[in-house]
Amino acid sequence: GMYAIGVKGENAPSACIVNTVIQVTSANPTIIAVSMNHNNYSHECIVKHGIFTVSVLSEDTPGTVIGALGFNSGRDVNKLLNIRH
């Protein structure tokens, strides 16, 4: 699969693309594992704020969305500026 991980950025919401999200438990609360590069701005935001979202991307997700979220850094650009979220 392919997933968009949404985070609370310093100045605006941000997001990144990951390809690994796994449900670890079904007990309450449900625990998931997300594989992400620790040098990633989104990882930095998760550590700082303690929250994130996971959106499952469909096979029809436009390449422009994947490119905007996957090939830029939220440190440098507002990745969600032209993406409906």
C-alpha cells in the first residue's frame, strides 16, 4: 500500500508518503506501526507534537499528489498548499 502521513507542522500542516503501516494490536487502544525515515520532517513533527494521521491512498491517487508529498520537504515548502485535505 501507499499512505499519506499527516502531521502538525511548525507553520502549517504537512504530510509525507510511506509504504508501510501495520496494525500491531486490535485491543483498545489499537496500536499501529509506521516505518519512516527518522531524518524526515514529518518524523520530527510527530516526535514534537505526538500526533499524526494516516490516510490510505487509492491506486487512483494522482502522481502530482504523490510527488508533492514525496519529493519535497515540509521544512522548505507547504506540501499541502495545492492538495485538498
